[in-house]
Amino acid sequence: MGTAIGIEAARREVLARVRALPAEEVGLEQALGRRLAVDAVADAPFQPFDNSAMDGFAVRAADIAEASGEAPVALRVVDESRAGHPAAGAVGAGEAIAISTGAMLPADADTVVRVEDTERDGADRVLVRAAVALGANVRRAGEDIVAGETVVRAGAELGPAELGALATIGLAAPLVHRRPRVAVVTSGDELTPPDRPLGPGGIRNSNSHTVPALAQLAGAEVVSVDWTPDEPAATREALGRALEADVAIVCGGVSVGPHDHVKGALADLGAEQVFWRVALRPGGPTWFGTRGEALAFGLPGNPVSVMVTFLLFVRPALLAMAGGDPAARRVAARLGAAFAKPHDRAEAVRCRLELDDRGWIARPLPRQGSHVLTSMLAADCLALVPAERDGLAAGEAVSVELLDRAT
Ligand code: AMP
Ligand code: MG
């Protein structure tokens, strides 16, 4: 049967077999959640020209140095600069050009007076009631981005701000990594879809919903969600189809029971085992192997085990394939309460995160059974208590794997 592999070693074995998928150009509208394959570099400054931060008047500061409420300075209004419509001429001595927020600063103007500090005096005169500092209310070209600057780095996940930044530098179709294609198979005679009545001994198939959702949140494209009964030929058939994807994930049937056919089917299909059994609770009987370029994971079927082993072993692979950093979801925390466990395996403890002035605290949730799926509803991380410890005291440092949920 072989001895169980440690959780960090298992993760290394997985990542050693993963490469970032090839890049493709994708329109910004389709790029949310994708990861950049190359640095996005600005070829021009942003903003592209000096412009006004306020609605008001572009002036020469020297002209209004003495202006005040009691002694306003009158300037001749010679033109207007609107957003998208620069003024044709320059601001001469004793002159002003009306200007809108974001409009180009006219030539020879150095300062903008807010409209609130002025009073219009007929069509072509303005009274300035305040002296403002040289350069006030002017946004300089390149204040945000200079030409040649890397604006979004390779590997970054494209969220709203990144998409906006790419649009700003005129990158309409960024080069992003292909999403890993994931096929999910659930196995078990007892499994019943949520819209069907339960027969004798039946339970609802929750993994066929948790696992595809986890895969999508990790940046994958779920190409199929299949089910197989506990029967060797049917299992082989379902896994054969799943192995056409980049990553095949089989849930359940990887243990040692007489009706567990997944390992046998994977062997029949030419998948080579890298490890089976991880020194971990929940999630001990996890199987991992490869066939050609495809990765295959056999995850234990208990609803919590499947989520834990996905987060610890499958998600890092998907993140790396999509061009991301598999370590990005690990943070350091302190355990919020003492936790005791046997010596020989790591324990992934469902926890709620809290922040105090010294950092993150992972507070273990009650009911840690591997079948208690509702305990995942309150969890936002897994605290990883190492195999070589009998437990941890309250306040001890612990490594934490974050769930993909907003807290
Ligand atoms: P197995 O890994 O197949 O031995 O299953 C372990 C436990 O998880 C059993 O109680 C199964 O009924 C349950 N289980 C397996 N697959 C699923 C699933 N897709 N959804 C919900 N529970 C499952
Ligand atoms: Mg089963």
C-alpha cells in the first residue's frame, strides 16, 4: 500500500508536473479572471497631456497673485477648453481660458482657478477672487503612468482595476494564459442529483457542485461534470473521457473498499500514479497521477475531504497552469484556540479568520468531521497543523490556506 506522503511534499510533486498553459490574445470583455502572460507596458504617458483637475479658468498665476475677495482681478476670457476639445489659442498676459475638468491645459497657462473662486462679468470677462499657487489644480501629463512603465505584471489576475489599466494604455486584447480545462467525475451508486427524490440509501450529490465551483474560482474552465456508478467498466468509461481534459478530477471511490474502482480504472487507462494517500485529515486517500500532459486527481468523496484536498493539491496546480502563483493563497496566522490531534498526519482545520493588532487569527470552527459540509459555510481558511506535532497551543503560529471567498 505504501506510506502516506506529507502535504508539502505532495504539493511539490503536483507542482513539479505543471507548466503554465500557452498564451492567447483575448478581448478585454472576455479577460476578467485571466492572467497576463507578459508584462503590460505603457507606450505613452497617462494622462497624455497636462489638464485641469477642476472646472474653472486656466490662467497665468502671476496675473492673479494679488487677487482677493476685496480686490478681485479681472481677466479677459478669450476661449474655452472642453474635455476632448482643446482651446485653439494660448493664454496671454491678463487673459483666461474657461476650462472643464480633464480638458487640456492651454499653451502658456500654468494654473487653474476653480470656478467657485471666480465670478463671471459679462461674456468675455471673469473676476478672480482668490490668489492660487502656481500650478494649482493642474494634473501633469504622466502623473499616473509614464511611458515605458510596466502597468500590470505578467501573472497578475485581471480584475476590474487591471482591466481599466489595460484599457487606459490602449491594450484592447491582452496576451493571457489559456484557462486549464477541467473535467469532473463524481462516483457512487448512492449519489442523487439535487432535483431528484432520494431512493433508499441515497444521498444528494454535493461534490458535483462544490468541485466545479472551486475549479472555476481557481481560473479553470469546467468542460464536463459527469457521474459514474460504482462499477468498473462505467468508471473506466467516465475517466477515459475526463482524461481528455488538462485536469481530470474524480471524486469518491479512491479508497480501499470493494466498490472503489477509481484507482483500477486509472491504471487500466494508462495513468501513472505519483502518490496515493497523503498524511492528512481530512483527505487521506488522495490519489494523484498523470497521463501524458494530463493531470489526474482522485479525491476522497466526503464533502469536506473533497474541498480540502482540492484546495491543498488541485488549486495550486490550476493556479500555476493559468499563469498565477500557487503560493498566493497561503498566509501566516496564529491559531485562535488550542487544537489537539494525533502525531502522524497533518490536519486541515476549518477556521474563521479574525484580524487583531498583531495580524490574522485563525479560530477553529466546531464540528470538524469530514462529512460535516455545513461547517464549510462559516469557514474562510484551512489552518494546517503539521504532521509532526500533537497539536498546537492557542496563539501558536500556523500556516493557513485561504478559501476563495470574501470575508
Ligand atoms: P468514497 O470516497 O466514495 O468512499 O465516499 C466517502 C463518503 O463520501 C461516503 O459517505 C459517500 O457517500 C460520500 N460521497 C461520495 N461522493 C459524494 C458526492 N459526490 N457528494 C456527496 N457525498 C459524497
Ligand atoms: Mg463511494
